[in-house]
Amino acid sequence: KILANTLFLGKDVYYLPDCHSTNQLAMEMLKDKKVAEGSVVITDHQTKGKGQRGNTWESQEGKNLTFSIILMPRFLEAMDQFQLNMVVSISILEALDGISTGLKVKWPNDIIHEVDGKIAGILIENIISQNKIESAIIGIGLNVNQRYFRIDTATSLSNLSGFDFDKHVLFEKLIQKLEFYYLELKKGNKKIIKEQYLNKLYRYQKLADFEDQVQFKGKILGIKDDGRLIIEKETGLQNYYAFKEVKFL
Ligand code: BTN
């Protein structure tokens, strides 16, 4: 039983030892209607975990956190989607505070260690109605105690620190942070969210290699309200990039 110290997030937790995907399950629950905002679906093992861009999300059974949260952010317009991405990214990073240095968010929302690779992925699926975000499924995969990965761009908290972690303690911290920042967003406090996001943004204001049509050197200057990345090229030219329009080299 999870006893999170929250107002609404994580009050209803649906645990399954196995499932295809917690995002998929949360979506089905939403369609059946009777689900409360803040409900969480959590599992030890996904057979068809979904990642961004149609990828699969692989996670060793029992070792990591894989869950989805149902939110109903009707106060957000469809074009404000990225606000939610920022809320989730900064909440994860704050929940992990003190575990390891070098934890960052790589735009738009990969949680990484700047040298060792990715430790968490976020997949947000929205249901839009009348231009408002009727509901949002916030899928989070956080690599906690898994030691070995098939891809060398992935790592975990235990690899970074040398310790194993109590998943429940992490989970509780995470939903507390999430509730806090989600309520800030609801209050319209967008500034603090953007500030925290930029604070933790990988390669923020650092000259680095990117690729759009060509390879170039540039600096991330910030984020547009719609989530586009602002990069200043070495030539002084500023560009706005939507998701997939720019690669980090
Ligand atoms: C990414 O590609 O970085 C996003 C990965 C998101 C994975 C999580 S695990 C829990 C939830 N259920 C899913 O099927 N996917 C998300």
C-alpha cells in the first residue's frame, strides 16, 4: 500500500505484476470513464512498453519504476502541451536530487546523466477536446536498480551511485513533486516551471554540436512557449526547432 503525502495524486494506485503497457491500460481506463484524476497504474513488467517515436521501452522485470499517471488538465490548451512535459521532467529531476550529480533533462524530455546516458523516459499521451487537454496520460519509465542494458546509451540510478534503491520511496517522492509542480501550473505559475527546466537543461548555453540539415555548432538559448528549442548558431543566426527537427551530436 502506498501512503503518499499528497492531495490527489497517487490516491488510487492500480498495481499489476504484468501488463502490456501502463499507458495503454490507463488509456483503456479513461475510456471506461470511472477513473479519478491522479490515478496511477503501475507494473513490475511490461510486455509492450511504449517509448517515444514508436519505439519500445525495455525494462528488466521488477527492477525499475514503470507507471502511468492520469491527469485532467482541462485548464491547458492543446498548444500548452509542453508545459506538462516540463512539469514532469523537473519533478523527476527534483525527486532524484542528491543521488548523483550530472542529472539533466535533454530536450524535449529525456532524463539523462550527462556522461553515462539515459535514466528515464517520459511518454505523454493527450486526449484533446475542444482545443483543451481533456486528459493526459503521463507515462514514466525510470531505471532504478537494473544493472545491465542492451543499449549502451542507457543507465540506471544504481549504476550511477553504486547503491540499490527502494522503488517505493522514489515513487512517493516523485508523485509528491509532480503534484506540487502540477498545482503550480494550474495556478498559472509558468515562470517557475520554465526557470527550473532551463536550470536543468542539458547543454543550456553551452557551445555544442547539432545537426539540422547540416552539422553545426550552436548554443541553446531557451525554449519557446510551444516547446520549440531556440538555438543560436555560431554564425549568430537564431533558429527555432520543433521535436525531430534537430539532433544533438
Ligand atoms: C521514451 O521513449 O523515452 C519514453 C519511455 C516511456 C516509458 C514508460 S514506462 C511506463 C509507461 N508505459 C509505457 O508503455 N510507456 C511509459
